Amino acid sequence: MKPFVLKIGGEAGYGIMSAGLVVAKIASRSGYYTFDYSEYPSLVRGGHNVMQVAISEGPVLAPYMHTDFLVALNQDTLHQHQHEVIGGGSILFDSAMNMSVKNVAKGVHIFDVPIHEIATRVGGSLIMKNTAALGAVLSILGGSIDDLCKMIKEEFRDKHESVSKRNIAVARAAYQYVQERHFDKLDPFLKQKRVRKEKIVVTANEAIALGSIAAGMQFAAIYPMTPTSAILHTLAPHQEKFGYIYKQPEDEISALNMAIGASFAGVRSLVATSGGGFCLMTEAYGLAGITETPVVIIEGMRGAPATGLPTWTEQGDLLFTLYAHQGDFPRIILAPGDVEESFHMTMQAFNLAEKYQTPVLLLVDKHICESHMSVEPFEYKKYSIERGNFVKTKRVNYKRYAVTASGISPRSIPGVGNHFVVNSDEHDEVGYSEESSENRIEQMNKRMRKLLTCEKEDMEKPRVYGSTKADITIISWGSNKGAILEALQHCKNVNFVHVTWMNPFPTRALNNILKKAKKVLLVECNYSGQFGKLLKEKTGFTPHDTLLKYDGRPIFPEEIIQKIQSLLDS
Amino acid sequence: MSKKKLQPKQYLTGAALSTPKPCTWCPGCGDFGIWSAFRAACMQEKWDNKNTALVAGIGCHGHIINFVKITAFEGLHGRALPVASGLKMANHDLNVFVFTGDGDSLSEGGNHFIHAARRNQNLTVILHDNALYALTTGQASPRTPKGQVTKSTPGGNIDDPLHPLRLALSAGATFLAREYSGNVESLKEIIIEANKHEGFSVIQVMQPCVSFNKVYTHRFFQENIYKLPEDYDPTDTFSAYQKTFEWDYKKIPVGILYQEKRKSYEAQLPVISKKTLVKQPVKKKTITSLYKKFI
């Protein structure tokens, strides 16, 4: 069953996103599952913002193309989205704003509500338009106005009491207006379910920040950049309580070098950025590699190259992160597919970084970084902090880069009495600069051996969703997971292989899966099919067909269903 | 720090600081003076692998990490300061010395130099200033004087040189000194003072490159430097600023030009007010209290 999709749009600066999030939270509190998705330009004021919230009785994993309920706070929203509203759906518009509704599907209910006027009438102001819209929406959908009032109080806790009072008055007035004027058209979709599970409504950014804190992260250096800034917003307020330092550095070059310095001192370190920031980090990426310094890097992809599409999504940095920096060094690259995986893989990344003493990069994208999903609180009882081969006392004959079978050498830190050099030059076992042929080969092999060890001891196999026997097998990675799983519910005899380990790569496991597959469809969000290239390089396999998207929008379940249909028909 | 264990005779000898690596600087290089002064300071102040760490950039200066037996991080060209900043925030008990060059800190790493100074990170920066790029065999650096002929400026340098102490002062550094690498005893004292100072300390060491710089030679500095007079007041920002403009024949001031009492960056971080970050155990944390915002 397709979820109920509410879409709210208006001018940037009028709290469209926070209104959408409130709807998601109220739905979640009422026992439903939600997934929200926002589209906005790289502006603070004046552009067109729109956010959709997909609501369902069971988990919902992706945004959809259709709209059940459109809330338009300006004419632009109507222009751009009224055609998406399906028959039997609804449109709510601001009747105080000289807006007109035209060309909508048959059977669409129209709710004219003077949002603008209500916002200013009961002691409020124009900025409270979103609050008025929320009151009206909840009135139509049978949501709890008390929940909304509670949330308004929570939201404005730190502001003067009058702010929440005025907002509440506006919300109640709009609620009442709709009850009186539109009593015959109400659709109490959101009335409370009896069974309610405790849920949180979080983005992958927030999940990554929470996962870092849970994993005992101690130092984070993050320069603001869309779409990962919310990681720093989540981390910055809780430093004292959880005992870590968040530092805003002068640039991303500094960010990763600082994190490497902190890790050299012995603390768990994190950086987060997007592709453009990672361009600046590539230099220190290899530094962490050759100096064997653990560090976790979050790379949230967006439309590229250069400034590209700053507030839109893409999966165009896979090959970049795999090959960035000159020469060879071991790097571990993981690509979680949703909020839940982002949380757990972040925690895992800290252990992997310390075990293998090398950079671990988590590849996410704007789509999951900024889309909220309702999930049950994260469960991580089984997780334990593993710091690897860590020497915290003075040791006779200590060698930082001792050559070992696993490739992993004993890591010590300054201040415990062991002398060693952590060196960006090729170095000997102590760390002194050393350029001899034998030493170079020995140290290079030692470092690269860590990847083989990781492949054996930690790498996870790709997960197959759906029946093992299928007419069509979809192969994909990262954030496409949600849309593909949604699509799977509407397709028969289709299964899905989701790959989360990009390096090391699960070659053998994929060979086994792919040789049994009848027809393989590659789905990813970039121009050149980067995962397809990686797959070809590692397995020699070429998918039978591809569905590539690079317009900045995530892939929607409907697009996958359509593609599957055309494959079945051909 | 662990003073009771120290046995000066067996511990603080030059031999304890020596490494098996042969020195690779050119005979007569100014870096030997910096090396001697730093080793002497280590011996006098008991800086060792329990209490000190070094960070270096890339350039001839960076080789020093192979010749001093104290744990070191040799990073990337221009990036010594952010590595040192991260290190110091994670373990502020350590004496952290940053060895850098004029190309390293003023050209490739100029942004980090400005911002580390602005934040007043509690680091001692020893800036090996030979006024050109030596390791890459003699191109112009941000310190090369106007008109000088180098491999990259065959028609004479048309860029004006940068003045690191003036730059550091305007960026917010709180300890500024200059010395000629040949004045080993005085340089040692300045290094010790700079380390005692809480905040961002910059020592510009005039370090002649005997192979490529025929202008800033040992003789040039021996003839043209003068010690700041005893009555010079390094706490006066204005006179320090004026001093940074002195670079004339027989008029290059050496000594401590500026010292200001101001809280270091590390001293303002509440998380490490009681204990260094590295001494706080890494623990799995319960995050339930953070869920409120997300319900």
C-alpha cells in the first residue's frame, strides 16, 4: 500500500521545513511511521521550499511522486505541485493571498483557509503562517491539536513565554476555522492508533552524530557544508555532557589535519563534509593512510562538480572517494542505506578505524542526510568499543610500524614514554624517514595487507532482499535502498542486492549472487554508473540494464516500478 | 610531570636525545644552530617522551624529527599547525613544538598560521626562516626580498616579502620573538620562554641557507642584528608593532618582541578543564537523553 503523502510548500524563510517536521512528529507520536523529504534552493530567504511527509501504518522508507494532500502557502506551490494531487486528495491554500487553484484532478477537495489573515488576527504575526497552516492541517486530518500545542511549547522553550502563547492562539484559531467552515470534508486520517511504539524522527545526519557520541567519539572538527552541517549542529551543544570537543576549523584541510593530530594524541576523531570539502581533505586522507592514523570521515554527497547543486542529492563521489589521493593506501569505505544503517555503521567505523589504523569513510548523500525517518530508538547493546593494538605503557624496543602478518602494528601515543615518529615520508619500523627499496616494499605491503585482513575479519556480505529466485535482480548501493524496497512491495519476482561495503569489496559474495541472477538491473543516482564501473572492475560483471538518475532528486519508488514493468514487457 | 623519576645524569644527556640517523643538512646550514638550541633546551627543561611531542611540516626544517629522539609527527607541507592544534586539544599536558619553515607556514599553510594565532592555541612555533625554498633547490618564498634573483624569479622577485611577526601580531598571537640561528644560547632561552608562555608563540629564527641564499648569509645576520635593549617593554603592543617594521642595515631587532597575557584556546575548553581529553576514558555512551529532541 502506498503511504499517505502530505506536501507543504511556500516561500523560504517561512518555516516550511519545521512545519513538515511537526506533521511527521505528530504522526509518529500518533502511532504512524513517516519519511519526509525536502526540496529547497541554496538560499535563506525568498526561494521556493517544499517538504513532503509520507505517512503510513507500517514503516515507510522513501518519498513518493504522488501527493495526497497539498498545503500551499504561496501561488508557486500551486503552480508546481497541484498536478501531483491524486483524485480523492486535497489541496489547502491561503485564501487571503489571492491564490487560484486550476487544473486539478477530479474529486480533489479544496480547502480555502485565510492562513495569512488568521496568522495576524489573533495577536500573531506573518511569521506564524506555518503555525496557522499546521492548525488547519491537523484539523482536516484529525490530528491532535493538543500535541501541536505541546510541541509549540517545546519548540519555543528558550524564548519569551508570549512567543509560544501567540503561536498556540494562532494554531487553535486555524484549527477552529477549519472545523467550522469545512466540517463536511474532514478526513480524520491521523486519529491516534491504539498501539503506539516509541519512535524517534531522525535524519541520517542526526543518526551519525548520535552514533558518534554512542561510540565514544572524543574529537570532531567539522567545517559547515550542506548537506552534513546538521551533524555539527547535533554535536556542538552536548560537548560537556558527553565529554568530547567539537571544533569549527578554518577550512576542511585543517579539519582533517586536526582530527589526525587528535587521533595521534590517542582520541577517537571524526570529520564530516560534502564532496567539495572532501576535495580539500584528499591531501590529509592519504596522510592518515601512510601515517596509519585512525580517523572517521563522513562524506555527504550532493550534486557536483564544484558548487554543483548544493542542496540536492547525488551519488557521484563513489569513485572519487575510492581513488582520491596520490598513490596507494588502505582505505575502508562504507555506504549505509538509511538512518538505521547510518547509526550502526558510524559506530562500526570508529572500531574499524582503530583496529586497522587507517581512514574509514562513510559515504552518505543529501537524500538520507536531510530526510527524517521515524524509527524505533537505536539498539546497540551488542556494541563494544574496540581500540585495536593500542600500547598505552612504555615498552622496550617499541616499533610503531613493526611489520606483522596482519599488517596491523602496535599503536602508541605521545606522553607514555615510547619514542616513535609518525611520518608522512616513507619510513622504517620506528618511523624515521627511510627510502631504501627493501623498506619501501616491506612498509607498502604491510599497510596494504590490512585490507586483506579486514576482508577476512570484518567485511560484510551484501544483503539480498526478497526471494532468492527472481526474474529481475536489482543491484544498488547507499540511499537508493529505501525506494527500491518500497518498489519491491509492488513487484512480483523481483529481488534486490544492497551493497554497503565499497572497499574492501565483497567480490566473491557478489559473484555467487550474480551468477544465479536472470536479469540484473543497476540503479544509482549519478551520470556514469559509478557503482557499475566498480562492479565491473571487481567482478567482471555487467548489468543487463541500468536506471541512472542525476537531476538532483532521489530515485522514487514509482520510477523503479515503471522500469521493472518495461523490463518485464520487453 | 614525573619529576621524581628523573635522574638528570642518566637521562638528560645529549646521547639520550640522539637518534641513529645521520644529519642530512648541508654543512653550515642554519638548521644546525636551531637543532643545538632545541637539544640544549630539552636537556635543561627535561623535555622527553613523557611530556613532549614535536610536529613538523615539509622543508629542510622537517628533517629535525629524524635527529631528536622525541616523539614526532611529520605531516604535510603547510599543515603542521592544524595537526599540532588537534594534538594539543587532545592532550594539553604535552609541550608541543611546531617546526615549520617560511614557505611551509606562510605560503602553503598561511591560512592555518593566521587562525592558530587568532585562537591563541598554546603552541610554540619555531619558524625556520631562510627566505627561500631550499629543499626544492632555491625558489622564491614569501620571505624572499624584493628584487632577489632565484630559480623562480630570474628577473628579480617582484613580490614584496611577508613579515611573519607582524602578521602573527595582527592575527592575535601572544608571544613573538626573533633570533639568529647562530645565537644558540639566546635561542635556547627564547625557546624555553616561549614554551612557558600560555598561548600562541612564534619564534622567527633567521636561518641562513648556505647553498641557495647569497643575500641572507651568516655574515649578513651577524652584522645586522641587534639585541632589543633591556628597557624594551614587550607588553606594549604598539612598540612591538613598530619593531616589526625594522629590517634595515644594522637594524634587525632580535629577542622577545611581544608578550601578552591572554587565555589560550585550550584553557577555554570546558571539557578539558579538569583532565586532558586523552586521559578521559573512551566509553560507550547512553544517548537516551538526546532522544527528546527527536520525538
